[in-house]
Amino acid sequence: MRKVIPNPYFESLSKEITFRLDFHSIDYYKKLGEPYGLSAEEMIYRYLRYIAGSGYTIDINEPTLAERQT
């Protein structure tokens, strides 16, 4: 049997964060994950990874900091 070697880069590859979500959003991701047996937390994690990897940007209809300072 092979000996498991811990990944020395694990800490630099991920970071635990906390943010608030409304109940409607949590319920949405919970229902989205149910068919796959995944939690809302896992679905949010996967969705954020997908969005970050795709290069998608959202138009929030707000001026940027640079635009506000001019």
C-alpha cells in the first residue's frame, strides 16, 4: 500500500471565507444540488469555480471606482 503524502501547497491553493446569503439563494443552491446529492455549499463552490474559470463578468450597472473619481 502506498503512503499518503500531504500536499504541501494545499494552504496556498484554497482559502476559507465567510459571506452572507439570503435564504432564497441558499434554498436555490440546495435544490440545485439535491439531484446530485450535493449540499448548497458544494454547489456554490462549484458554480463560483465555473464562473471564475470561464472568464465571465457581470454587468452590475454601477460606475467603476475610476469612473466615479472623474
